[in-house]
Amino acid sequence: MHELEVKIPSVEARSYRISIGNEILGSLWDRIEADYSRLSKFVVTDENLVSAGHLEAFLGRGSVLTFVISPAGETSKNIDTVTSIIEAMEKAYLGRDTLVVALGGGTVGDIAGFAASVFKRGVPIVHVPTTTVAQADSSIGGKTGVDSSISKNAFGAFWHPAAVYIDVAVLTTLDDRQFRAGLVESVKHALIADNEYFDFLQSNIEAVLERKADVLEKMADYNCKIKAGVVEADPTEKNQRRMLNYGHTVGHAVEAASGFELLHGESVAIGIIAAGLIESEMGLSEPGRLDRIRKIFEKIGVPITLPANLAEDNLVDLIKRDKKAVNKWPRFVLISRIGKVYCRDGQWAVEVEQDVVENVLGKF
Ligand code: GLY
């Protein structure tokens, strides 16, 4: 037997810019054309963005190949949609000198990002996120993927964008339930990383709900700084990036158990309360902390208790199937105070006995 060693030079360090503003959508296309003048453009969006008039506002008089995902939402987040996008790009003779432009919420970003990551072994993408969840979370950090018939994000890749452009004005037309549910990821960012941001959200929650541009811009700024900081430290989620999963272990189980009747953010709100109760069981709570969190979620209008129709044993079964589980039981992200994740032996997600979790699920 002979052996050869292949040395792979480390991937070139790369950075990207996140631009945040109010009412900038109409000026973005010219900027993208100028910044990426040597690349052909291919826009991926969905029918909601078309009917809200955002695609038209974005492109102005520009004319570009556009793939409109229909129906909008999770049901289209599958490999068939990716195949259709790639074949549309091939039919248009697009090559590796193509820039994919994703205009839309988390689903559009995930699908377009994954398509960009595999089209001719990868072409650049820029994101123009248009929902609270996409602006706070999914457009930053390079996670892309689509669902199989068995599980969420079964096909996926880390594919970092070339740039992200956030216009908070597009949030003014977002459906109210979606708007509110997406705010949970902002509360999560405050809880894991920034006490001052939590105070800001608490004091300004009415203005956030009224969708006041200056407050939404400030919120976007906090979110992007927090998320970018975590992603920079651990881009491929070896350890520290797991903190972004705060509330998600129970949250994902709740979302699946509800048959996706509950939105992602609504399920994560319940997951964050469950994490708070686990923290109490493990001696990590502080007086009044969980009440502050419950109050902000009540104001946002997301659930803070488990719906009665979700069976506890089904939730435990789903938690065992968590994609990050090792030996059929996942680790949990917990906080020791607002703005500080509990880190044990250098691990940002820690072991919690199944009994403790079962006890908590039986409690609320
Ligand atoms: N949404 C969690 C992450 O980007 O890691």
C-alpha cells in the first residue's frame, strides 16, 4: 500500500458587508449592478414578494432573469425547487460568473443559498432579507439548505454571502403574525449576548411593534453585530455558534409536534421559556429573570406555555431526534444571566439529564 498526503491550503479569509437602512430597497439594484458589474445576475424571490410589490420596487426599470418560488413558504423548501432553479440558470446559459440575488424571507434565502452553493460548484450570492427572522438571523452566517421528505434542512451547506442588504422599511408590510414571531430571534440574541440590548428591547417594544424605522434600524444593528460576532468566532458550528440555538432544542420539537401550525419563532419562544425552567432546575436562575422574559414575549404576542394538545412523550421523542443529538440526547444551551451563555468545561451546549427536561415539560 502507498499513501500520499494532499495538503489543502486553508480557505482564504473573507469578509462581507451588511448594509442597513430605511427605504433603501429602490436604490439597491443600481448598487448591486455597480458592485458586481462583471457578473450576470439571477434573482430568486417568491410570490409574496411579487404581490407585495417588493420585487418591482427592488428592480425598478432593471430587467433580469428572475425565479419566483411558488407557493411561498416551507412547502417549497425542497430539492425539486433547487433543481428547477438550477435548470432555469442552465437554460439561460449562466456560468460561474453569475451572482444569485435572494430577495425574500428565510425560506427564499435558504433555498437560493443552497442553489448558489451547488450551481457549477458554487457561485456568489447576496441576500436582501425581507422578514424579521431573515433580517435578524438567517441571512447572516451562511447556513443554507432545503428539507427532505423526512427532516428539515437535510440537504445543506455553509455558503457565506458576498453581501447582505437590509431595508427595515419592507417590514412595514409584513404579515403581523410573521413580524411578531420573527422578533423572538432578536430577544434570543439579547439573552445570549447583550444585557443592554435586552433593556433596549424591553423599553422600546411598543415602538418595535409599531414598526418605527429608527428603532427597527437600531435593532437590526444589534442583531447583526451579535450574530456576526458569534459566526466569526465559529463559522461552522463546532462549539460556540451553538449558542445561537438557545431555545431551539425544545423549540424545534414543539414546532414539529404542532405539525408546523406554530411558526418557528412562536415555538422558539416556548423553547426559551423551557430553557429558563431548566436553568431554574439547575441552579442557574436569578430572581425575576424568567418573568422579564415572559413579559416581553407576552407583549410581542407569542406563546409562553405548551399548547395542551402537544403530548409530552412525543416532545421527548422529537428531542431525541434533534440533529445535534449524540447518543439520542442533545445538549442544551442555557444562560447564567441575561446576555451570558452558561459555558461548562469550554462547552457552550451542556448535558442536561432527560429527567430534568421531562420534569420541565410536565410543568408548563
Ligand atoms: N440560526 C442559527 C445559526 O445561524 O447558527
